[in-house]
Amino acid sequence: MPGTTSPGTDTSPAIRHDWSVAEIQAIHDLPLLDLVFRAAEVHRAHNDPADIQRASLLSIKTGGCPEDCAYCPQSAHHKGTGMGRERLMPVDTVLREAAAAKAAGAHRFCMGAAWRQPKDGPEFDAVLAMVRGVRGLGMEACVTLGMLTPSQAQRLAEAGLTSYNHNLDTGPDFYGDIISTRTYADRLQTLENVREAGIGVCCGGIVGMGEGVKDRAAMLQVLANHAPHPESVPINALVAVEGTPLEDQPPVDPLDLVRMCATARIVMPRARVRLSAGRKGLTREAQILCFLAGANSIFYGERLLTTANNEMDSDAELLRDIGVTVPGLTLAAAE
């Protein structure tokens, strides 16, 4: 493994679970070149910098969500987005999409359903069948379905689910400015249910919703003080969608994403730091700087749940140009 030596002589930076918000904010606010250099050192001590995972994302049930997340066009509360409602996709359709993603070079297939919480019954059973089918293709499987009960998490684990995505979105103090229909404690409880079931945790947040740097640091502190750390940490830039309460938010400075990727890498050395929504607005050079700062996963495919993403060909070209050979299936590393 990169960054390891013979037994008893490992000099890699220690993995901590006792960060303060002030410590993390101080790291985030370092001079940019110093921050990127430090993050690159940590990244190489714990990870292979040439291992950049590609994950494909499909919305399996779109629109009509009862949550009021201010950034999300799928919310039933936001009437001006033009987002229609679509029922849960058939299992065979989803598995065809997964097979196509694998053929195009994706290692992980992520499925998202616009639910507050899934109900036990035929639709949840269908999701379980999707998970089993994706795993049968030899891919990692990830779903995001909203809140989960312990029994639902256990059933997903039994189906072979690799990872469950449930983002915190922001720090606890700013959270109430963005969402009122689900508490921060609700989100943390779902993460606990997922972890107790033995499923990998995929949890990150969104930059550019009007939060301050302290809020960004607070979100990373909550994640970094979990033991173990989340296996995957998506760093999203807000895509301001017309008709949502955040439609007038200005675009995120690309260097803000670099700082968040670098800071996440330093405080969670072995997590997959996923450069996620908003990447389409980044130049090739900004993306490369994020990779240098420790990002080692991207969403791969022309569309995320509801917003555009980079084209597959341009991503493949970018990775080739920086000398990265995307390996075969590589499971996210747990501590």
C-alpha cells in the first residue's frame, strides 16, 4: 500500500477522530499552495494517487419529494422548477443502465430515489433487486433513498449494498437555513443505522449555498470525528436551479472546491473524496488541482440526478492526459 513501510516503521500521518472546528478551519484557510502541498502529502501517504474511481449515477425515481431542501429541484415544495414526477424505474431498465455504465468504464453504480424515506413493500423490494443485480455485474452498488430504519439498512446489507449515500449538506448551525423537513439528528441516525448494518457510508455536503467557511469546517468536523470515517465523501458545488430558493446564488469559486477537497483529504486520509456536482463548471486545470489536493473519485456520465455532468469522453481524455490508468473494480477503502 502507498505510504506504508515495514511493520513498526510506518510514518504515515495518524488518522484522528478528535478534530475541532477551529483546527479544521485553520487548515482550510492555509495559503493555497501550502494547503494543496500538505493535502498531496497526506494523500500519497494513504492512497495511490493514480487510483481515481469513476462512479455512475442514475435517478431511479425522480421528483415529488416531500422534503423542502432549498437546493433541490426534486422538492414538491418548489413549484417553479419544471421538474415532473416519474415513478420508480423497472428493475430490468436500471440493470441495463448499470451494464452500459460498466461497459463505459464505471466501477460504482449509484441509484437515487426522491423519497423522504422508503416504504417497505414492492418498491423497496425492487430496489433490493436492483442492488443484487448491480453487484451481480461485478460493480459496487450505492443507493440514496432518504432516511432508513435499522431493518431497512439490514435488508440492503443482505442484498449486497456496498455503500449508502446520505449527505449532511452543511454544518449543523447553517442546516436550518436550508432544510426544515428533516433534522440534522435525523440524518445522523440514518448514518448510524447504515454503519450498524455493515454498509459503507457515503456522506458529504454542498458548497455555495450561502454558508460561511466555519459552516464548511463544521460539516467536515462532524464527518471526520466519526469512527470510522465515511468511506466516501462527496464534495458538491451548488448548481443553482431556477425555481429553487437558491436560484440566485452566485457560482462557486473553483478554488473553494480545491480547498474543500484538500481539507477533507487531510482530516479523512483514507476516504474517497469525490469531486461531485458542479464539476461541469470547472476547467480541466481546476479539476487537476482538485486531484492533486486529494480528490480521487468522480461521477462519470453526462447526467447526475437532475443536473448536467461532464461528458464521458472528456473525462476519459482528462484522465489519460494526466497519466491515470483507471483500474478494474476497486472497493472504497475502510479504515
